[in-house]
Amino acid sequence: MYVKSFLKKYWKVIAIQTVLVIIAFSAFLKLTEKVDYVSIAIVIDGKESDKDSRVEALKLYAERINRFGGIKDKKLKIETYFEHNNSKTAKEIATKIVKNKKIIAVLGDFKYNIPVEIMNIYDKAKIPLLLTQGNITSDSPWVFEMLPSPKSYGIYMAHYAYEILHKKVATVLESNTTYNTELTEKFIKTFKDLGGTINKDFSLDSINNDELITTFDNNRSDELLLVIGDRAKAVPAIVALKRASINVSIMTNDTELSNGFLNFEEERDYVGYFSDGIITASSIQGDNLNYDITSIRNDYTNKYGKYISHQAMITSDSLLMILHNLPKNIEDISLVRQTIIEKFTKSDYFNDKLQVRASILTMGYLKKQHLVTAPIDPMIVSYGDLTKEESKKIFKIKDTTLYPTDIVYSGVSMNKISNIDIGNLTYKMDFFLWFRYKEGVKNVSDIEFLNALSTPVRLKDILANKEKIDKKTLANPTLQPMEAEVVSKSITNGESYIRYHIKGFFKTEEALNYALGKQNLYIKFRNYRTNIYKLSYVTDYYNTNKGLFSQEVITNKSFFEELEFNVIEEPSLTLNYNLSYVSYSNKVGLGNPLGTNTSDEFSKFIAQYSIEPIFWSVRGIESWINSQLPGGDDKIEIPAMVIFLSISLIIFIFTIYGKNEDIFGRAALYWWILQFIITLFILVFAEFALSQTLFNLRYSDWGQDHLATITSLMNITSETIAVLWWIIPAYYITSAFEQFLWHPIKRRTGAEVPNVLRLFVSIIIYSLALIGIMAFVFEVTVTSLAATSGVLALLFAVASKIDISNIIAGLGVSFSQIFKLGDWVKIGDVEGKVVEMTPRSTKVLTVNSSIINIPNYTVSGAIIENYTHPTKAFKQVIRLEIVPLYRFEFVEKVLLDAVYSTDGILHHPSPKIAFLGSGDSSQIFEVIFFIDDYSSKEKLYQSTWRRVWRHLEQADVILATPQREVFLKKEEKSPAISAPVSIIANCGAFAHLSTEEKLNLENKLIAKEYKAGEVIVDKLNNNNELFIITEGVVNITARESKKESKYLGVAEIFTANDYMATAISDTKLFMLEENSYIVSDKI
């Protein structure tokens, strides 16, 4: 009957809950469904424990790809195979790869001649192999070498030396290996064919540095040294030349050559001392990267705190080539492999031997241990892109035409990003922009900002702009014109430099993730006058201070550590990361005859700043929650949102009925806690759904036709949710006071909390919420409103009863945690132990065993000293005066020994002796020590005084007292008492002995001295000697219970049979050997 009546009463609720459970379960199945994947294998010669940077870089990029949905709805997986260094291991790896039907290509660094049988394994499977290292000779149509051959290097380097550097004489320094010999032979032949002369050809294996030095003539500027081979032998030879002040140009193909110079002190102290200026041929340069490679480098740097290796960049570039050449349908892995091979084979990137062409090489040079693009870097060009005059500068490598492109090193350093409007995708940037280039290069600053919202957009027009700002412009800041000025300009050693300070509004067309408050902000510009073949921008990556402006270099921070300032002006946003990269931009000529005879491709520079909400904000927490979901932090998982929303509604409906005692019983008291949390969840998910839906709708075709309506809905939705974020917490905070403060007070005291106090608290809470809404939602100045609220609150408080003041003061004392029950405190003039705290008063038990009741209003206004917190250590001071007859060190030791030997005194913090100066006829000292039992302070104070007195007496140290000279009748002096007898007399253990027995005992005493820390009795000593301390402090530990230890001082005894002992300070004592201290039947 009960079940039937329950169902009849709550059938609607049960029906709704059932529907919500079905929805949540369906979304869960969608969220957890198995996702298919494709794999790319990477084969490494090294061991897995070596943490190869190529593997780390590829896996980071795979994570990035998968966060954005993967590859054509499939996840990308990087599968690694290590120790590919012998035929047996290579065969096992090849077999595993072929059996894996998910692998579409293999990246590797095969450094040996692969046996035919292993190549046949790959051939049969028709898996494309992209070799990123090594020199494999193979006729297989599936093997692609991602680095140019040594002959290609030789041809390119010879042309660059002769055509670009104008070198006419070359000296060769090489190691005798097959690879190096092929490269140098091709260089020598090509260089000679171009008209150059080879001076000498040295072997690194038998080089004589003195002979090498005499080869060059500093008076000639057309000489070149080509260094190819063993880095360990090449670096010392170059160092010898530099130390001999030989200024010959040096060229190499070793991109890691700079690492070898770090073994020399000059290079470590002055970065680039030996390595600066060395010209290096490479297939990729770190400052001339597109977005994808830059992203990989940025992710790698941020995660591992170091620069990515050159080999890792080449391997990453190979991975990107594979991904860019995938077919539309990747379900059939065999078809994917075949498509990759066909597209690679037809590509101009490879020659007929499936090797990367020499023309893809670029030339860099070392600067401060970094490899940067050379000031002139040849680019492939067609005759149609050049004028007749420009055609005279070209040169050919086989069938490829190259033009000597001028390189401009560009950098952006951000000062401030403000006026961020994520809804409209607009923002204001204040930044420095600079160019560094070879003297004489023209049109460097002829740039136009591609995403500028303000006008004008060309830098030269901005510099010349004198437009006045009218009232309409002030009302809409985005209409303000761009501002720019030249702040620095110079020419140094043939290199020009110019820096601009620029301000203006920009716009991004990329609606990244409005619901999560994340957005990418850009500065994009291109040269509008000179095409990319004549002038190309590269990033001044190593000189940008991570793209953020600072007045000084933060020398105590490494390049990779997070900088201690934020360029984002909005307090709720922060900078996630930033990066700079280069690309090209096609310019429409619109029939202009000046643009029809040359290329329409222009160099483009992009500085990207990714912003996100701070963690401790609503959107920051939302973003963090979303980042824990399978979609990552860049994609909202709709199924996950549905699950959370359904579960939240299920629980919320139950909490509505939580007040009913018949359903939840005693738990109904806390129904509102769960309801509050769920309400916040619902608010979060509602904001997710509404904001993102409206944002996406705005940029749809329909939204563009109804822009005003969508914008109005977005504003209303945003303001409504913002108001709810203030009202709902205010309601639940007021409810929390009822549940956890007013009701418990009533239960404990039996007295109802006055309604006037409840009303007062509610008014304060809702007033603060109203002020927050006015200030932060509607951006209304609330100074007068806040002042009025303060006056009303003051009048209300004055009219209230004194009990309300006590209760409020009690709450303040409790929340501030100045003291708690059991603490020893001093409140005003009252000192004692806190034994009770009520809403109205605080009760203190004094040292006289009386209880004093202090009103909380008095407590809140009193000076409170807590003897228990933050530490239980309580300071005690004994002040004494000693006659000025003793050295300070001696007095200090005696006093410290006395304190250390007192039971109950803390050793941490350690006791101290302070010398306060001299009195009329004394030296004034303070003995400072600490105790942790405040209730025993008087007892411990007296015990310490007694110890001090005994130690001073034993050390014959006299306390200074006021003296008067009195003349008495001379009497015969009693015989002097010796030191041993004196110590025996002061020792309580011998108090019952007669004078004769004490004298007899004196003759058996053996004097001993020990340094601080020296062991007196160890665990191996089984004798039964007896020790009497005459000076110092000894720590003794009972043999039977090693945990029990104590400290002994002057005139105290211990036996070796019962204790182990260690000197704490320099110690003197007397020892009585076993049986020698039996002087009578009394001892």
C-alpha cells in the first residue's frame, strides 16, 4: 500500500527522472564509444630510456591534433620502436610494423646499410619509409630521404660560397668518411667549375693547427674555410684559428656544431665568442617556421623547459608532410599508403632518386649559440616573378633557379592587451615592433596590418597620420586611429635596426571558444611593396623575451620559466601562451600593371597571443572542468555536457523534495547544500549551451542576416546569467546563515536569535550583491549607492541591542581564529586559559583558578596576546649581574650549561645569552630560554634560577651585589677547601658522608675533560664507573630504554653501567672507577 501511494503521489517526478536517466545514459554511450585511430611509426637507434626529443615532439603534436578532433574523425597515434641498431633487431621491428594494419608510414634514422631481406619486408607491405637521418642507398619506390644527399649539400654550399658570399678561395677541412668525402668532392668540383680556387684540403684526422693558421691571409676577404666532419676534432681547430685572430669565413653542415664550443671557458663566459658567424647549411631553420612546426616547438619548450633539437624539427616536418598528403578517405590503410607514395613521387620536393632536392636547403649562421637564417637566403623563383634587372642576380642549381632573398629579422614585444571583447572578436594592442636587416635593403617597413580594425593600416600612413579624434570617435574607442612612432634607429657593423611603438585596435576572425572564454589574438602584417622572393620576414625568436615587453631582462629566470608579469589588462583573463611564425600572403593586384609582371606572394608575419580566463573565475573553472573531459581544453564535449546537465537536474529535483522528512529523514537539514551545488552546475551548463549556441548562430549565414537580433539576444543572455551569478549565491549564503548559524545557536542556547540581527545580515548580503550587479554587470558607478548603504547599516547597528554587538563580535573572533579553546592568552589585563566561547562572551580560567567572563564586544576591541599560537614556545628571561672579573665566553658557557641541564626547557628554539652592557660595578646578562607549557612557567622559572645559581657557585662566579666595606676583628682562617671536596659537598648523593669520608673519596677522583659532541660512555662500555660533573652539560640515555634521555649539569652524577653519555658542551668531570667509591658502609 505504501509503495502504491508513493507512486501515485510522485509519479510525475519519477517519470521526469526516468527520462533524464535515459538521456544521460545515451550521452554516456556516445561519449565512451571506441574511437578509431591511424598510426605513424618512428624508428629510433637509441634506447627508450634516452628520452629522444623526436619522439617527444611527435607525441606532443599528436596530442594537439587529437584535441581538435583528430585526423578525419580518427585519432593519431605515434608508435615508437627503439634500438634499431642491428640486423636482428631491425628485422623484428620490421615484422611488427608490417603486421600492424593501422600504420600508414614509418619515420626513421636508419644509420647502417639495411640488409636486402629487411627492405623486402617493407617493400611487400608497400609502407612508405621517410628517412630523417642517415645515407641509405635503396632502389625501393617506398623509401624517401628527407635530407638532401651529401652531393646536394656540396653543390648548394659551393654555390652559396661563390655566388652569395663572393668567396674565390676555399680551404677544406674534412674527416675521411664516405659521407664527408662525397660532400667535399662535390663542393670542390662545383666551386672550381664556378671559377673558385681550392687552396688546401686538410684531413681532420691529422690536422696541424699551426699549418692551418699559416694558410690564411687576414688581408684577403674572399677566403673560406669549409669544415665537414668530426665535431670533436673540428672545434679545436676553429678555436685555434680564432685565438690566432684569423678572421676567415667558416662554413659547415653540422647544425649542432655550437655545442662543441661549450667545452671552452671563453664560449661559456661570452656566449658566441668562438661560434658567432659560422655559416651552416640546413634543411630547416628555427626562426623561419610555419604555424604547425612553431606550435610543436612551442609545446615542446613549454613542457620540457628546453629548446627543441634540430633533428626533432626535421622529423616533425616529415610528419606534417605525411598528414598534408593524406587522401580524403583514410578507412583503407593500403590506399592511404599508396596515395602518400604517389603524391611524394610526383612532388617537386624530391628528385628522381626520391631524395630531397638541394634547393630546399637554407643557409644560417650561428649567433649567441643559436642558428638563425642568414641575411641572404636563396629561394626558388621563376623568371616571371622577376624584372629583367633582377634576373641578373639569379643562379641555378641543376634545373632550379634561385634568387638571393633579403632576410629581415622581425620581432613583436607586447606591452599591453586591453579592451578585449570576445563577443565581437576585437581588442586593443600596445606593442613594440622591430626590424633588423642587412644595410641597404629597401622597403623593409612598407608593411600593412591585415587584421587592423582601426585605420589607417599601412605603417607609413600611421606614422604620418595627424587625424584629430572627434566626439564620435571617443564614444567608440575602436574607431580611434592607429598610433605609431619610431623609438630607435641605428646602423651597426653593416646591420640596420629600427623599432616602432604601435597602438591600435585589431580583430580576429577566428571564433575559437567563446563559451570557455578562450581566444587567439593576432598581429598580422605583410609587405605590400616587395614580394616574398626579394624580401622575406623571419622571426627574431631568440630576442623577443617570449614576446612580452619588460624594462629589464629577468636574469634570475631561465628562458623557459614563466615571467612574473601579465600583459592582459582585464583582471579576469590571463595569457596562456604566445608564438610568432611566418607565412605568405597572396595579394590581389586588381589589374595594376605594376603587379602583373611579378609574383603576387608576399611575406607575412604573425604574432599570436592565446588568452584564457584565470583559474579562479567562473569561466576558468568551467574551462578546467572541460579540459578534464576527453575532448581536451579546446573543444566542448556536447555528450559530456548532456550527461552533467541530466545528472544535475535529477539531483536538483530530488533536493526540492528534500525538505520532506518522510523521504530524507534527518538528512533534510542539509538538503540545500546539494541543491546549491547543483544549481551552480545547471547555471554553468546553461551558460555553456546558450552562449556557444548564440555565438555560432551569429556567424552562420542566417545570423549574418539578423545580426542585430542575435547581438541583442547575446547581450540579454549574458546580462541575465551574470545577474544570476550574483543573486543565487546571495540567496544561498543567507540560507547558510540560517542552517549553520542561527539554528545551531538556538539549539545550543535555547534562545532565539533576534530577528533584527537576521534581517541585518540579509540586508548586508543582498546589498553587496546589488552593488556587485550594478558595478560589474551594468558598469554603473556605485559610489553613492555604497555610501548610502553604509549610512543605513550604521543607523541600524546603533539602534540594535548590545547583545547583537556581542554576537557579531563573537562571530568576528571565531572567524579570525585569534585564539581557540585551550589557548593561553592575555586579553587586555586578563591572563589565563580559554575554557569556553559562547555567542555572547568568552570565559578565561586564570592562574588563580578563577573564571572571568569577558563580553565578546570587549574581546574584539582588546589587545590580545596568544601564548600558544602560532607556536607553543614561550619566551622567558632571567636578568642577572656578575662582577666584571670573567671573560664573556666563560660566563656564557656556564649560564648555557645551567639552562640546558634544566628539565622542561626547550632546546629548539635554543637558549641564548645576551650581554646588555656594564653597570656601575657589574656586567649585565640576560638568560633567554623557551618553554612549551605556559601553565608551568613559574615552576620552570624557579628551577632554571636554581640551576643557574648552582652552576655559578660551582664555577666560582660571583653575582654582583651592592657592597659596603666592614672592618672586623681578624680571626684565623679555616683551611681552604679543595675543588674536588667542593664538588662532592655540593653533590646531594654524598651529603650523608662525613668530612673524613669525603676527603678519602677525593683521593680516588680521576679528572676527565671532553669536547662538545664527544662520547663519554658508549654502548660497549660495561664498566661500572661513576662520573661527577664539574662543568658543562651531559646528555644521558638509559641503556634499557634508549628513547628516555635527559640532560645533567654541575654536581650531578651518573654511572656507566646504567647510562650511555655524550658531552653537549665542553665538559669537565671526575671519574670514580668501579669499587673505588665504596668508602664506607654508607656508599
